[in-house]
Amino acid sequence: MTIDSVRGAPDTPELTEPELIQLLTPEGERVEHPDYPLDLGAEEVRALYRDLVIVRRIDLEAVALTRQGELGLWASLLGQEAAQIGSGRALSEHDMVFPTYREHGVAWCRDVEPLKLLGLFRGVNHGGWDPAEHGFHLYTIVIGSQTLHATGYAMGIQRDGVLGTPSAGATIAYFGDGATSQGDVNESFVFASVFNAPIVFFCQNNQWAISEPLEKQSRIPLYKRAQGFGFPGLRVDGNDVFACLAVTRKALENARTGQGPTLIEAYTYRMGAHTTTDDPTRYRLKAEEEAWKLKDPIERVKAYLVRNDLADAGFFEKIEDEAKRMAKELREGCRAMPDPQPLSMFDEVYAERHQLMTEEQEQFAAYLASFEEEAK
Amino acid sequence: MSTLTLGKALNEGLRKAMDNDPKVLVMGEDVGKLGGVFRITDGLQKDFGEERVIDTPLAESGIVGTAIGLALRGYRPVVEIQFDGFVFPAADQIITQLAKMRMRSLGALSLPVVVRIPCGGGIGAVEHHSESPEAYFTHTAGLRVVTCSNPVDAFSMIQQSIISPDPVIFFEPKRRYWDKAEVDLDSTDWTPLHQARVVRPGEHVTVLAYGPAVKTCLEAAAAAAEEGRSLEVIDLRSLNPLDIDTVTASVNRTGRCVVVHEAPVFSGFGAELAARITERCFYRLESPVLRVGGFSTPYPPSRLEDHYLPDLDRILDAVDRTFAW
């Protein structure tokens, strides 16, 4: 084996040929895994299919709204729907989610109105929902910061003494492959481990941190990092909504019953650009995208439903119509979203606004008013 | 009344806060069994248990980041950063998360987190153990920044900070930890947290200080008095929010002002004070506001710190210069 002195060790086969936990093949065939039995009724599978289609449509609409100048930016979840819906539907009401800025599918599972997700991308606010109401924290833009908040929150759950009871909750921290290089993510692994905190670390490895491929972040598969911190790690087919649901359910249940953290690496692919300002043609091959298209998370559920006679053409049509209708509502809602009042930027910086801020605000108000007087 | 050191007064204040509210937690490096490297949390783990007085892994960002999570769950964490120069690994969590969460949530979230930081020089320490990083934090909207200069304030201000619904950066003047005073542990008749205090009334020059520099300024005022100069010394106590009215009232009377802090003068908190005072007291000023502080260098090796730190003579020199204008 030769070592390239600049690039380090040669690519390890494990990095590129993962052992995946899979319950549904890309062709829509159900497979069993001894550790993750999953018994889903037809209604449940159809509900998952609906989730997947709707969040993809919402996402597509948000990309379009960005192209039309209605949003300043959008971080598309295209390709990652199964990872988000599978893990999102594993959550219970007492669990608390700490998302990145791409978790639109999880937000959907937590009943956050899609329009509310647009606020920060339109620039009318920095996050427009009440986290406690939804068990879904605000989007965090600094990479990895939220993993520590999730860990601290989990330490709070421990201190509340509810673990093992029906009102026990766990936290789930979402982050990407790039974030695993952040100090905060590694510190959250340390804290979660030594305090045995009830947390699931859900890493969507979508292969690309903007332009940097996984080998710029790690020489070993990401799920193997967990072992070094002292808790289990596993890699799931992130395009398989069944498998994502099953492994997250189990990890959450372990957390809620005091068995500590789990790292789940959902192996998936960012089919779109990092955000609407990004251009993936500069750094990756079309062939790679084409290969991942064959593993589409929605097509395989559709194939499963058709193959097992669990849904007919009418069902698929109905879901399409519903998704279209939601997209239309989103489009209209977005365009109608009012700009915030200039003076509102002074609100909620502190619980009570202090004297110098009040003075600043009053001066600014007077300045703004002077233009109105001029106009008269 | 009890005679307490500043360090012990903080300890008693923390103890009171933990007694009053079971949601108050203390966390940091070595705060448990050891009681902290300065013993500020001495005995708290023994009395309140490991669940409430948490010895954390050695990772400052992790400490503040998990404190944020605990606060989101309804706790009131009091975080100890072991030394001023070690706050920087946590600066990201403090500046991008702790300070901004309320506004990000349109007021839905409060983060009642106190970050205690022993600050300042004068103890002969190695690099990174003598710094005064307050301006980094006063520049960050969403944080409250306070500092105590004596045992009485230490006891009350730490409790007031813990009650605050907003995050508070709490600077403790480490070389004053061993200063003693009479503290009434049963009183809650405290000066409001964000109010400055005239600690020595005077007529000729207003001297503004906070934290460890307050004592130095009082010594300078005593020396000046022997030469017939009457200095009014104000302990700002709170840097953000700033009690500008107390400052303005004094400078409008004296017409002269010297600001003293240990941090470098360039872009230091004194610059903000000088600008504000100039704006508000322009026609009353007999001379420009002068600043005495650290030089535009990193904190020097401790054998040089007596030259670097503002002392009585450098303060009096600045006072003289306000008359020479």
C-alpha cells in the first residue's frame, strides 16, 4: 500500500461501499433485517408515500419561488425525503428535534406549517415558529451548533427524571456529513456519551458538503465515529423510508429508556445543489447523480405499493393533486408574506428593551418619520 | 452581617440562588469536587448533588452549548469559564446562539444562562489567564454584560444575573477575589443590576471604572485628595445595558472624565464611553475624555504586568492631563 503524502491513505472500500441497513430495495422489494422488524399496514405505507410526495413538492415550489425572486435562498432536501420522513415519523410528541436548515421534511412531520419555513429564506424573520409548540427547534444555520443544544436539552430531560416513564422524550439532532468535522459535533458526542444523554444523532450523509466530497471529512465511514466516543453507530439506507423509520424508532426508544445515545448515519444523496446559489456542475459528475436517481426514495415506495396492490392509480392521482394544491397555497402565501416593520428589529433582542436601545429606536423612528413629512 | 471575601460572597450568592430555585444548575470544568480553581463553587456539589453541580468535559463550546440546551428545557444554568482567555472556544456559541436565540424565535425563547468569567490580571499568571475580553461581548446585542468590584455586589449581582431572563456575561475580578467586606446575607435590598454607582463623590473629575479597576481608582482618588483634587469615582457595574444617566449627570457637573479599564484602550469599552459622553456632555466638557488602560499589545508576560495594568500613577497622570488641556 502506498501512502500519498498529501492526500493521506488511499480510499478505503468501506467509505465507498457501505454496509447498509435496508428494508426496502430501490426496486421496491421488502427485505427483512433481524434487528429491525417492521410491521406497517397499508394505510401507514400510503401515509408515508403521501409525506414523501408532499415534502418533495413543497421543496420544488420553494426552489421555484427562489428563481422567481420571492425567496433569497433555499436549501433543497431533494433526494433526502426518506431520511427525513422516516426519522420524522419515528418521533413521539415528547421528543424534541434540533434541525439544520434543510429539515423541511422533519418540520412537516412536526406539523410546522410549510409557509413558516419560508420566512427566514424570504428574509422576513430568522425563524417563525414556536419550538415548544411543535417539539421542533428553530433552524440553525451555523454548522453543528444545534447538536450541543440537543445534548443539553437531553441532559435536561434526564434531570426531569422522566426517562423510562410514558412521558419520557428524547432529543434528535440532525446534521450533515460536513458537520461531523465541526468541534461542536464532536463535543456533543463527548457530552452525550459521558452523561449517557437521551439523544439520537441523525447524520444525513448526502455525500457533499457544498463542493467537498465525503473524503474531505473522513477516512472512515461516519457511523464508525460513534465507537470512539463510546456509543453505538449504524448506517442505514437513507433513501429507504422503512429502514429510516425502523432504526430511528429503536434508537429513540433506547434513548427514552435510559440507554443513551445512538449515531445514525443515513446514507443518502443531495440530488440538488447545496442551496439555490450553488452550482454542482463545477464539482461533481452527472453520472453520479444519474446513478443515485435509480435509488430514488419515492419511486421505491410507489413500486412497493403497486407491486403489493396497496394503491391504485386513483390514489396516486389524489396525492399528486393534493401536493399541487399545497404548492399553490405555498406560492400564494409566500407572495402575500408581509415585510416586517422597520422598527420591529429592536423587538425581542432582550426580554426588556433597555434605555439606549429605546433611544436608538426613537431616533430611527423620527428619522423615518421625517421622510413622511417631506412627502407631504 | 458576615465578613466575606469577594469569592466567598459569590459562593454564598450561588448557594442562595440554588436554594431559591431548583432549576438553577452550576456547570463547568472542576466546579464539583474541587469547587473550581478559585473555589467559587466550593461545597456546592456536596450540598446540591452531581445533577445540579456538574463537572463537565473539558470543552468550553460544549459547556455553553449544552447550557443553552438545558435552558431551552427550563433550567437556569450558571456556567463557569475557568479563565478569561479560555472563553474563546465558547465565543461561537455565545455570540451566534446564546445572544441571538430570543430574536430568532421572535421572543418565544428565553435563555437565562449566566456565563461567569474570572477576568483581569495582576496575579502573576501565565498567558491567557489575565485578559479582559468584555468588549467582545458588549459588542454583541442580546447579551447583558456585568462585572462586580466588591463582595457586596458580588453577592447580589450573581443572584440578579441568575434571575435575569436574558443571558448574562458575568465578569469576576480575579485579583479581588480575596478582598473582604461586610455582606448582609439576608438582605435583598439590592441596587438594580444595571445601575451604576457613585462609589466616591467628588467635584473635579469623573473617573469611570468597573471590575478590578474600581479599587485602583479609589486609591487614586484618595491620593488625589491629598493634593486637593476631588475625584468622583463611578463603578459602572453594568456595561450592557449601560447606565448612561449616572455617568452623564456626573460629567456634566465635573466637566472632566477619565475612563479606566484593564483591557486595551484601542476599540475598548472606554471608546464607547468617550463617544457617548462627548455626544451628551459636549458643551460641559473642559477637556476630551481620556482613557487609561492596557496597551495595544497582547497581555504581556507577568513580570511586565505592573507596567501594563492601569495603576494609581497612570490614572493620576491622566487626571492631570485633563487639567492641562
